[in-house]
Amino acid sequence: MSASGGLPGGPLGDWSTARPRRLRRTSALRRLVADVRVHPADLVLPMFVREGVDEPVPISSMPGVVQHSRSSLRKAAVEAVEAGVGGLILFGVPADKDARGSGADDPGGIVQLALADLAGEVGGDVVLMSDLCLDEYTDHGHCGLLTADGEVDNDATLVRYAEIALAQARAGAEVVAPSGMMDGQVAAIRAALDGGGFTHLPILAYSAKYASAFYGPFREAAQCAPRFGDRAGYQQDPARSVGEALREVALDLAEGADAVMVKPALAYLDILRAVADAVDVPVAAYQVSGEYAMIEAAAAAGWIDRDRMIAETITGIARAGADIILTYWAVEVARGLRSTR
């Protein structure tokens, strides 16, 4: 009998030639054989820019994230570029809101001004993306125009999305990312961009966006919580299986989307994997505010290893098939990745 209990030649057979642990023994070995790798250029940093402020405004539910002033936004964008982050996506927080979300396509609106600022500051060094929706700009907080009885009017909203797309393109957006989950939104935006001379501008479609509780902190950050009801009538139902997500993705691609997104990421890794397997365009995943807030809160309480948790979740998102990862930790993670190269 051997010192290991006689297993060689025993009931489990001779296992001496099959030892997967050999390649896990040291950090250098693990790094050598890793087949899921995240690069700084895969990361996109979501950024909030607020009208009428001179200093960054902290977001209580997202420690370390702020509503930027135009000045602080430019500085943070330079830091992101220096870290090697691949893209920035802008969300606007206007001073005034109305029923049609007029600030969303106003040439003097906060996102249009910020896009122009960033185009001058970091244009060509990072991809400038703009969230295309109405919830941050409407006084009711919904993602579209409302009918007289308070329902979101899908087709009337498409007209507004087309107008917003043109405003963002003219301001310097290099990718527009419609997130409202209106039926036909990609086709309406594609037609508007093409008709306006922006045939070159890609659309990153929020194709599989779920009605999720993980968005809570974002609604503080963007000041966009709906005044009544919820968004379950147009965002996807978490209880639906992958088939509906694939249908939404297929519709967006048929309408002219150049890349697609799954949102949130962590609770929808099965959806992400299925989408990545089904399409031949880049697939993005959004590690949303609730995912960020949970980890930061647990780390602040001393319950978890913060850095390892961040790395593990982002690796998991990449392993599930994401080519592009939107994360509020983009700069921190990018710096860490570059320091270990």
C-alpha cells in the first residue's frame, strides 16, 4: 500500500498521469496558462456629468463615483486614457427637465457640451460613447414620451431618439448606445444617422436589458428614478429564458446594430454566454451600479477581499463571452492590469 492510501492501482485506477493541479501550483504557472485575459482596452468607464456644478458631487450609494462638473470630467477622462481604458460612456444630469426631455438633444445640453469638451481633450485616444435615452431628461423619469393615460408611447419616442442621435453625433459622439428598449429604436436611429451624414457612426444596442433591482444606485447617480410605475413594461422580464434575449438581439442586428449589450452582467451570465455564442459582432456587458455598490459596501464592512472580488467578477464576465465590459472600476482595473504586464 502506498503512503497515499494505496490509490495507485486501487479502485480509482492510476491517476499519477492526470494531475490538473500541476498547472496551478504557482502564480507564474497560473498566469502562463490562463486563457481568459482582460485587457485595459476592453474596459469602458461610465461617467456622469451634471449641469450647473463647479465641483464633483459624490454619489452616496456608489462610493468613489461622482457626478462630474465639465472641468472634472475632462480631468477624469485624461486619467482614464492614461490608464489605457478603451472607452468612456456619458450620462447627463440636466438642471431642468420636462415631459419631452428637451435637454437630451439641445445643442447646449450637458451631454452635448461634455462630448465636445472630451472630443477636444482626449479625442482619438479613447472611444467616446453616449448613452441615448430620455429617462435622465424627462420630468417623469421614464425612457420615452407618455400618452395621455401615462403609458410610454413607443413610436413617438422613436422620433425623439432619432433627434437625440443626431445631436450626439454632431457633438462628437463616436458610438451611440440606445438604452431605452423601445421596439424599433435601432432602425430609427440608424435611419436618422444615415440621413444626417453619419453613416460611419456605430450603434451599440442595449439589446438584452432587464428590468432589474441592480439599477438602484444608478438612479441616484443619474437622478432618473421614475415618478410613477416602473420600467417593466419595456425592459425585459428576468423570469424569461434566453430565447427572448436572442430575439431582441436578432432584431437589433437586423435593424443595423454594430454591437450588442447585455445588462446587468453578473445575474445574467447565462444570457451573455448565449448571446456571445449566437452573434459575430462585439458583445458588451454592463457591470451595473448595484453590482458595484454591493462589493464596495461589503468591502467597507470588512466582509470580503475587495480587490479579489472585483477581479473575479470582471474575469467571470469576460469568461462568459463579453468582448467589452462597462464597469465603474475601469480605471482602477486598467491600472492594475498594466502594472502586472
